[in-house]
Amino acid sequence: MSSRAASHGIIPSYLLARLAESGRFPGAAAAARQTLTAGRPPFRARLDLSIDENGDLVASVSDAPNRTISDAGNTQKLPGVVVRSEDDGPVADAAVNEAFDGLGATFEMLLSSFGRNSLDDAGAPLDATVHYGVDYDNAFWDGERMVFGDGDGEVFRGFTGSTTVIGHELAHGVVQHTAGLEYQGQPGALNESIADVLGALTEQHLLGQSAAGASWLIGAEIFTDAVQGKALRSMIEPGTAYDDDELGKDPQPAHMRDFVRTTEDNGGVHINSGIPNRAFALFATELGGNAWETAGTVWYRALTGGLSSTATFTQFADATVAAASALGERTAASARRAWTTVGVYEDERVPSSE
């Protein structure tokens, strides 16, 4: 599999490496070693019918997802055998149905929130493969499709059961088709953070949750009950998602003073993403209402407004403040405040004209 594909898994390599040495979870340790060794490798319209006030039938055409789910049969051969397509009903395999629904939830959030027609904004088909590998402890976007492992059963459950995981991985496709953020250092951490933002928004949109009522957890469903942890990451409180004797403590910083400088994890892309994650969660909760509306729009416009592929945290923060300013000074002030709270800005950088 390509190195690019290997870098975009929802489970960071540092966590798999820690798990690979576990004595408490021997099955999961073997699965983690296997996962680390393996790496990872047309427009469609919807016809809506309604009855108008005169009793006439009205037809309208809107964008619709085009989903195909395949089954790798616990091999590492992609794409696998097609087991469900867009016009098919649910099947007996829960993982197939969960993947199908998660792809649909992400499509609907992107379309209704940002007017984006699939990952490329041109109706790209949404393809996914389930049952990849044996006890494979990851889910990833390989540049063309979503791929889901089943987990080892001791530490990780099947990955199709988490809407935030599915939204996160598909979001890498959105980044790929927009800013194309390099997967290294701060641009890579922004890549991961934006994927978390869109994953969280997908879940909140699906459940109708407000920013205040949301958990802001990524991957809350993927740990088994044997793990001392609530999720893979917490956007609102980075560094608090898990604290387990075998897996260690969530290493994400919440402030730039604790920024982790490392050559591991592509320069800490999964670790340092906690800083912009917290900025978004603070921004959204301060604004109130639904996060996919104003806060999500600001982040989306920053991503799609000519952002450099090598953008730093500060450059992305500047892009969000510029996008927020178009929506009013209150929104811009909230954005500046969020970036100041996490230490990307030294102060709230209020324009001198104010």
C-alpha cells in the first residue's frame, strides 16, 4: 500500500505501537503488530416528489449520494466483492449497513451545510470496503475509498459503528480535493483536525445536536469496555480521551505551549491536531446553535478559499478570521478569541480600526 494511504488511518501509529507491546491484551497486541506491518493501502441525482397547494404533483431534482459497499472477506485485497449499491436495501451484514449509512450521513451533512456535492463537489461516488484484513485495527481513506477493519475485539470494535470515524476519513477526501494539505507537521495536523471537525459535524447533523449538547468526541464507539477511555480524541478537552494502563494517556495538547515536536506520527499530525480541534469546539460553543451552520461555514470557507497546502496553524487561523469577518464582527471576535485561548494567537488581534 502507498505511504499516503498508510498515514491517514483513524488510529495513530503511536497508539498501535503502544498496543503492540501489551501484555494485558495479547490478542489485540498481535492484531496491532499485524496492522502496523500491513499498513493500509458519476454524478447521481435524486428525484423528490411533493404535492403543491393546488394538489398538483411537483417533481424536483437534487444531488444524491452514489454509494457502493464491497466486502474484502478478511483479505487485504481491494476493492473486494460488491455487496450493496445505492438502490439496494439493507443486508444481513451490520458492517455493510453501518458503512452505507455513515457514507450517506456524511454526504447529507456536506450538501445541506455547505452545498457541497460529495467529496469533490462534483458528485463523486462514495465507495467503501468492509472486513478488511484479519483483526485489522484501523479504518482509512486510501485516496479513492473508505476501508474498514473489524478490530481485534479486545481493544477495538469494528470501525463502521462510529459516524465520527466515517465522517473523519471521508473528510480526508474533501481536503484532498480542496487545499490538499501536506500530511506533515502543522499542515498535517490541520489535515487531521479538519477531518475531525467534519466528522464531528456529521454526527451532530445526523443526531440534530447543538454545539452545547454535543460530546465533541471522535471515535466514542471504537473502544471495548476493557479500555479505560471514552473515545480516541476529545475535541473540547484534548488529552482527556483515554488514560489506560496499557495504552497510556491521550497525548494531545490543548495549547501551543505544549506543542509536541517529534519525528514520529509524520511530525505529530494526530497529536497536535488537538490544538486546532479545541479552537473549533470553543468557537462553535461560544456562537451557540448548530455547529455545522456558522462555525462550520467559517472553517469550510477557510479550507476552500485558497488555503496553501503548507498552511501553518497561524495561517489557517487568519483564514478563519477572514471568513468569520464576512459574517459579522461578533463572529470574527469569537474566532480570534478561540485561537487566542489555544495559544495560536498571542492576543485576540482586534483590528486597529476598531
